[in-house]
Amino acid sequence: LGWAVNRRGVQLGQGARSELANQSKQFKTSIQPGGHYASFTVKGIRGAQGFGATGPGSSGINIAFSVGRYFYLVGEGSQGGGLSTPALSAAANRLYHRVGG
């Protein structure tokens, strides 16, 4: 499982929640022609958004959430398929609990 974590501090918790709301929208608009967008439920993380896309030759899934004034994004991408939503959810849950969620 390859995953990346992006942690970005913002001035107010409201800013982190705003960033959370914008992430899936931005991701959805960046999909290449012929690609397919999907959202999914993330259990165990309050307010989390799961989203992903498949396209010609690549795919990716992401889980975004905020805790306090921080926004977190855990994602996985592949050029050959084989992505695991349950494994990514487990990684996101570990991060969520580590940061005080």
C-alpha cells in the first residue's frame, strides 16, 4: 500500500472544514475525459469524505478529513489498478486517532 499524507495548518478550524469541502469538488473537476468519479463512506472518521477516480491508464482514491484547525488528506494512486479502499480507510483511521480525532 502506497499512501501519502498532506497536513496543512490553517488559521481557524473553519478554514480546515472549508478545505475539506473543496477537495472533492476540485478532484472531481480535474478528472480526464473518459474518467469516472465516485465517492464513498469512510467509517470511523467523523466528517470524512472518501472520493476517487478511474481514468485511462490510472486511478486514485483519497480520504480527506479535518481535526481542529488542520486538514488531512490520505491518498493512493496507481497506473495498474489494485487500489484498496479498506486498506486506505485503515491508514486514514490510524492517522485520525493519532492526531486526536
